[in-house]
Amino acid sequence: MKENNIASNKIFESSLSQLFRVIEYGISRIGLSKVIERLRSSIDFDADNQHSLHNIIIECSCKTFGENWEYIKSKKRLGGRQLYLAQTIALLLQKYALFTQIEIAKVMNKNKSSVSKYVHKMNFSNPKSMTRDEKEYYDKFQKIEIRIKEIQSN
């Protein structure tokens, strides 16, 4: 009986430690007030809906890009529209679902280094220097982001 309590305490401590690391990471990226806001909206969202936020992000992104999720998850090399879709999903999962790159890699069936590249390549900081394709994908990204915010606010 005592061994079960010790094991349960270790699991709880590990989970709690992981939670604090994720919160710390979120605070460093987006600030304390936004982390609190997103945690509250995620809890409310998940409690009221059968789909989790990450599934909504994936479904909405695939629909907007007109691509198949199974193809994105495959081990095939991605290019063009599929690559932009993978980058979009990775960034949105990090930004709205507060997934770590390791968690994103698991969901996407990719390695962490690929996810890191996806997130870093989605840099729309200078719209004037975007190519025509990048502008098109940026518009799609914004459309998906607006939809996610609408879903979170309802």
C-alpha cells in the first residue's frame, strides 16, 4: 500500500513539474496574462466540446489548405502547399494549444527537428518581402487563426 502511494506521488510530482515547465515556457513566449487567458479558454473550450483544440486546429487547417491530414502525418517529404500546411499546424499548435515541440512532433508523426524548422520558417514579420505564394499562405494562416479565436471565444 505504501509503495502505491510513493509511486502515485512520483507520477503526480512528474506531472506537476511538466505543467510548471509548460507554464514557464508559455510565460516566456507570450506573457503571464495571456497564459492565464489561454488556460481558462482551453479549459472552458474542452469542457464544453467533444473535440479538443488541437483537433480543431488540424481540421480547420487541412480544410483551408484543401489537404489530407494523413498525408501530412506520413513520413513522405513535404513540399509546397503541404509544407506550408505542416508549418501552419505546428505554429498554431504551439501558439494556441500550448504544445511543446516534442508534443507537436508526436501529433504530426515527425521528428522534433522538423517541427522546430516548421515553427521557425513561419516568419511573417515582413509582409513586403513575401513572395506571392507566401502571401497566399499567410492569408490562409490568418483565416485559420481568426476561426480558432472565434471558436475559443464562443
